[in-house]
Amino acid sequence: MYALGTHLLVELRECSAKILSNLKEIQDVLISAAKVADATIVEVSFHEFSPFGISGMVVIAESHLSIHTWPEYKYAAVDIFTCGNVLKPEKAVAYLIEKFQSKNPSVVELKRGILSPMNKKLPHKINEKELKNESQRSAFSTNQGFY
Amino acid sequence: MYALGTHLLVELRECSAKILSNLKEIQDVLISAAKVADATIVEVSFHEFSPFGISGMVVIAESHLSIHTWPEYKYAAVDIFTCGNVLKPEKAVAYLIEKFQSKNPSVVELKRGILSPMNKKLPHKINEKELKNESQRSAFSTNQGFY
């Protein structure tokens, strides 16, 4: 099926508690994972919480990578959301499993924005002029309370 | 089942193309959605891409909210990842559907980090001293190449 985005839900169980507690190391691994997937990094944001647990986001031009770690359970939840057909998110998954030393990982691949089931190509992508007209219609409709 | 995180996959179809093209409006709506869910906002990051499409992240103390918009398809993919039992992510979903005027939304709720199936409580949460010892063991094992 044609979809706008590919979303990998990565469950990293039985990881190294030491690595999942290391803010710098987690940030380096996520940034490297984005590069391994051939993503274009736009912004990076990582935070450590008390008593332990780290959350991180890598915004990429093709969507995002996110991670939340529970070192006390040796568990990390990673999401890799990409659009287009250029990136290799599966390479990022393999890299993360290795770097976090997960002995029990699992991955679920979801298609996001399935606008054309049954292998039909996606509907015509409207251009900026059409989008502007559509926006004006929407604004008009909103003003008229039709929405 | 007991899980560490609750992840809502929100598919917002048939939205207002005008709103999905407005960086400021999308950022305001996502921030308000986080507040509606009683989340504690830690950091906000929004970017607009050419020719159109906006990506945004709201890092919260309880995990994150993310959005990617395709105004040319009137579609937005939103993720709301929360941990703990205090937040009300479903309130954020209802708020987003209303603000983006989605006429065809859908939501899937996933449990992330299911470490105790069959309604057993989660395993004992180790304390910082135990985590430190575990980390040292991990480091030792790593050095010994046992991992």
C-alpha cells in the first residue's frame, strides 16, 4: 500500500543499564543512527530525568527519531518515523540494537497516512497555487461555519 | 497489561489545509494539546519544509508529542507518547481533531514496554545503588566481551 510515512516502533529490551543511563552516549548513538539511515538532521534535543530515565528527539528533514529509556528495567522505546523512499530506517534499527546491547529487541513497522489502499498510487499532489485556493476556501468555509 | 508507556497513533485525515500549512498555529495547537493532557512541557521544536509540510516535537516530562503535516493531502500524523497514569492523552486527541478540523480521524492506542504480561505487576524497580552495581557489572561484562 502507498503511504506517506513509514514508522518503526522499536522495543529494546534487556539492554545495558549503564548505556541507557548515559545521556551523552544515548545522544551520540541516536545521532549516529540517523546518519546510518541517511537522514538529514535538523535539530537534536535530549533530557535526563530524576531519578533516572532519558528522553531524546532527533528531528530530521524526513520526520524524526525518538527515544525514551528506563534503565531500571533495561528497556528503551525508540520510534523512527520517516517519509520518502530514500532513507534506510532498518539500518538505524540494527545499529541501535547493537549499540544498546539489546538481547531481546522487537520491531513493528507501521505505514502512516495510507491515503491510497489497494496499491493505487497516491492522489495527485496539488501545487502551491491549488493549496492556496484550497486554504482560502477553507478559511471562507470556516468563517461561514461550514466546518 | 502493565506497560511503561502509552502511545497514541493519531491519523488526522481531511483536515483544514490552511491550518496544516501554518507553522505558528500548529505549534500553538500542539503546545495547548500537551497542556490539555496535563503534560509538563520541557522543550518545543517546530520546522517548516519546502514546498510545504511542517514537523514538530513537544518534549514533555512524561515523554513526547510529535506531528508531521502534509497539507497538500490535508493529512497530519500525530504521536502522543506518555508514561505514568496522571496524564489524559485522550483529551489531547479530541483537542487536536477539533483544532485541525479533521473530518476523518482515527486513533490507535499502543502499550509500549510491556514487561509484565497477564496483568502481573511490573518487576521490582531497582534503586540507584542497585542500578550502579548493575552498570558496573555491565561494564565489566562488556570489557570481558560477554555482551
